Amino acid sequence: MTVKLTNQDIYDRIYAAISERRLLPGTKLSEERLAQAFHASRTRVREVLLRLSQELIVEAHPNRGAFVASPTQEDMHHVFAVRRALERAVAAELADRYGGRTIALLRGHLDSEARARATGDGPALARLTGHFHVRLAETTGNRIYTEDLRRLVALTGLIIAQYDAHAISACPEHEQEDIVKAIEAGDAKRAERLMLLHLAHVEQGIQPPGSVSNEVNFERIFGSGGEGETTPKRRRGG
């Protein structure tokens, strides 16, 4: 029996596939093929793609259709400029609020990252290292922080996929744990500094783009709950 998906379900699955880099920059998002994959009408798929285009994750071109956004180098610098301003504020606020306490949500997230590393689950690790920053925003309880970080993390994922970041060297596994330790210690200045250093490492690891295949099997990606890969694995970064 096919479960009827809501527009939010469709949005969440396309968003996840893009942010986890199962749909790479430049991929054409055919309304007809997506409608078939989701067992939904083209009108509903079009509504979801419009929402994603308003968030800059999808690009809509007249008479050509919708494509996964292909960020430019200028876009990359803009994204990281906003992330530095926003995330240093998030880190400092959390340190001021939670200093002297263990933050179970963040510790649980780091444990999930550690398990993904230990099992060699690259797609899960890619998703978790990006979502760490959303978790920080969620912990503040500020919905604006959270929504902004969700969008920025998705755009960062597109940039990494577009330019193939060397995230193994650019994003050492201890950096996120060090940020959490500084927050729990109540050291706002150190938390800010470590966050800026972490973001700098991610940005510095981004290299010029390689070629990206535009041949995508949407049914394989979305037909069984959104799991699966259609492209070679990329190196990951936060």
C-alpha cells in the first residue's frame, strides 16, 4: 500500500537528498519524474520546488525548469560570512546559558557522529556533521536561528558538492566536540573562537569544481523512503 505524502513530506525528502548530497548541484528536477517517484501530482511537486527556490536551494529557469542550485564562489563567501556572524552568536549564547551543565542533546548528537565514523557510514556522517550546527541553533530555542541555520547548512552542502571540499583534512573530528566542551564550560569567548576556526577550516577546504553527472534516478532516491545514492561519494565537511 502506497502511503500518501503531504507537501511537507515531499519537501523534507527533497531537502534531505540535496543537503546529504544525493542530489548534486545542477541536477534537473523534473516535475513529471518527481511526481511519479512520490506518487503525487505535478502541481504539488511544483509547489514544493517553488518553496525550495524561495530558500535559494533550487533554481527555477523559465522554459527550462527547476535545478538543484549551483552556488558560485561569491555565493560561497556570502554563505560563510553569514554563518560566521550567526554561529558565533549561537555559540556565545549557549555558553552563557548552559555553562556548567552537560547538554544531553548535543552529546547525543556527537555520539551519533562517532558511531557513523566507526562504522564507515559516510552518508550518515555527512548529514550529521552538517546537522550539528542546526542542533546548536535548536538548543537556543530561537526558531529564527534554527530556520536560518537549516537553510545555510543546506547551501553549504551544495557548495561542498559543487566544489568538492577536502573535508577529511578541513573538518577534524574533534572540532565539534571542542565547541561543545567550551559551551558546557561557560567559556563564551572560546566557544566563539572555536566556531570561527571550524567554519574557516570548512571554507578553506573548498576547491574548484569538478564535473557533475546529471543522470539521476529519482525513483531510486525517493521510491523507498528517500534512501539510496546515485553518485560517487564525496568527501564530507561540516
